[in-house]
Amino acid sequence: MAMITTVQQHILQQQQELLRSTGCEASGTFSWLLSGITLATKMIEAKIRSAGLSDVLGAAGAENVQGEQQQKLDVYANQALLHCLGLRDSVAALVSEEDEQPVTFNRDAETGRYIIVFDPLDGSSNIDVNVNVGTIFSVLRRMPAELGTLEESILQQGFRQVAAGYVVYGPSTVLVYTTGNGVHGFTLDPKIGAFVLSHERMQMPEQGSYYSTNEANAAGWPQEYRSYLAMLRDGGLGKAYSSRYIGSLVADFHRTLLKGGVFLYPPTAKQPKGKLRLLYEANPLAFIAEQAGGVATNGAGRILDIRPEGIHQRTPLCVGSRREMEALTATLSGAAVS
């Protein structure tokens, strides 16, 4: 029988490294915390698989705090994560795209050591047409009381993340995560109901062949971004790039992680501060990208260095392979691309 490694086993194997790099205890508390995420995502996956056979497709009839139409599966995914994570004593606060305010727990700083920030169902508007969707999460360490309040702990810069990851629900269900010690991918094996290690120490290629962006918005972009895309299409980096755009952030990022290239969501005239959310979309994906050898920027600086001002703060996001991102930086600064 071939030996397998589940995500829980993998996390436990990394406990000593986690202890050295982040100060997290090696008692199993952190792995128990992440098991709440995997349990919730398996619940979400099961609901998605049966979506066409049950009354969970379509709009829920309400808007979330972003002013976006909530889908029924948005509500279910959010409730699943709140339930599974809220039961973990180590959780001090939960921050969701779907909720205006953080959900906090009356746990002292010694017990409630972690804050989980998540987008419960990214790309949910694609559910009705059977296109990939996903879950994105970020784990932050609560600061000691003498260094900051719980609210200040929630608004930490991205480089302070303890862990980050996403699940993409597609032809197979894949979990990708990092604790700052490389990026690892796990595929859900439905026969045993566990995420099994399938992609160890994932690395984004130095250069890819695709760019991913919603070109319908190009007329509202700053000119530098339009020039950059024209350069990619015209072979300015030694090859002519093709366009690939799904419209689910997790799916587009996952392809970029595996195949290389660049994903762009620039500022527009209508949304000069960007559209994607910093805490639970840009930060976790930027953390993963950097751990895999890629680069993530808002067009002016490193995503992980941005100091958050609110839990639903938006940002432009440009993320991808090092070669494409160096060329983007040069284009935005007005330098010649070599």
C-alpha cells in the first residue's frame, strides 16, 4: 500500500519548524485550529457537489456588507466556517467578507491566540454556471495585550500572517497552504474523506505563458497597465502571451501558481483604490505567491507591507512570476523593459 500524508499529518510534522519561525506552540493547538478550516471546507465541498440537486443555487435575496448580492452558498459557506472555527478555543476573532464586523469571543489572550480572516466562497456568482469557486483564509497571531488591542491585531500587515491558504473546488478539490515554510498542496480523496499531500513545496515558474485579467475594464485602467498587456501580447518578454481569465480569483491564482504568468486586477477610474479586499483576498494570496517564489504588488509597493485601515479595505492586486512582475514594475515606473 502506498503511503499517504494527510494535511493534519503534514501540519504536525511542521510543528517544530513552526515553533522556531513563528513562536507557535508545538502542542497541537495550531493543527487543531487548521483542522477546523479543513472540516468547514469539506462541508462546503459536499454542498457544492450537490448544488444542482438541492435548493442551494441562486441568490439568497440579500446583499453583504460589500453591497454585493449574496448567493445561497455564500451564506452556507460563511456559516460553516463560523461554526467550525468558533468552536476552537484558540480563536479570538473571525473576520469574514460576508459580515460587517468581526465575530469576537470572550477568550483571554493566553487562550484565544489566533484570528482567522476569510472569504468563505470566492467567485460564488459562478456557481450557477458550474465554474470553479474557492475559499481563501488567513491566520494572524493575536498580539500581547501590552502591544495592541484585539482590533489592532486584526489589522496587522500581511507579512505578519502565521498561515494562509485557499481551497479551489473544481474537477478535484485542492487545498493549498503555507505557514511560511514553503507552499504545499493537498487533494481531497473522497474515498477516505481526507486532504492528501499531492504537491509538495510548490514553486511558481520563473516565467509563464499566460496573463489573466478582465480586459473588459481596460478602458478605465491607467495607461501603463494597457501598455504592459500590449507588450506581453507582442512578445516583449520573448514570447507572445495568451489570455486566460476565469473570473474566480482562487481559480485564476491557482493556475498562475502552477503555470506561471501574471494575474492583474488594476485600479480603474470607477475604483481607484482597487476592488479586491486586502485582508482576506490579497494578503493570503500574496503570502503564498512569495513563498512559492513569486511577487505580489498593488502597483506601488509590496502587498504584504500595506498597513490595513479597515477589515474590508480594498486594493489593486498584481501577482505572478518573477519575470513578468519585474517587467510590470519597470513599466509602471517608466523604465525600459529588458
